[in-house]
Amino acid sequence: MYFGRINKEKTIENARTVLEKYEYMHNIELRELVSLQSPVISDEPKAQNVSNPSEDKAIRFVQAKSYCSTVRNAIEVIENEVYRIILQDTYLVSSFQGNRSVMDHIASSGNRIEEAQFYRIKNEALICFAEVCPPVYIDNAMEETFELLVLK
């Protein structure tokens, strides 16, 4: 870890931004899979449409699948089990019920942390996530990659 050279506040903010977008992208990943369909071909005249809705859906689906896969894989490679539980329960599970439920899940895995420690450990988990996660596309146009780790 590069804790001495990392701008912790900005890195934590970047990691939160990426993880908070996960639920939105996951919903696209699930929804688009179901709604992809063949285009309707008709010989009726109509106004020219420059976009292809089926192609746009397919592209959004692939981008969402890639984004979600990158986030899930980055969390899975984190060696610290407590960090993984915190990140998965807080950002990947749609039924997030608060920090108390996350701390209970940590306790059920054989680790016990106090509430005062929880927020410090959560920030450490976010920094660890930023270290292992490759740059991702954060904007809707998927044109520019977003680097999570910010060095001083």
C-alpha cells in the first residue's frame, strides 16, 4: 500500500463515486439483457433516424456489464475479508440496511469491530479498493477513463 503518498480524501471520494454508480450500472446490466430484441423491419416510409436504438441498448449493456464486472473483480481480489464484506454489503447489495447490519455480518464471519473503528476501517477498505481497481469509465458517454487512486 502507498498510504504515505496517497491523497486519502480524494482517493476515498473517487472510490465512493465508482462504487455508488455500481447499483445504477447493475440495473442497466440486468434490464438491458431482458429488453434486447431484434429490430422491426417495415416497408412503411418514415423519418430517417440517425440512431439505432437496438445498437445503443447493446452498447449500454456491454458497457454496464464491463463496469460491474470490473468493480466485482476488484473487490474479490482484496485479501482482507473485513474490507470485502464492508464494500460488498455497503455498495453491491441492493438491500443495504445500514452500517449496523454490515457490522453484524462482519461479526458473524468471526471478526468483531466496534462502531468507532468501523468508519476508519471503511475508509481503509475504500483506499484498498482504489489501489486494486483499474481505471473505469465513469461518464455516461464512456469516453474518458476515471483513475481512482490519487497520489500527492
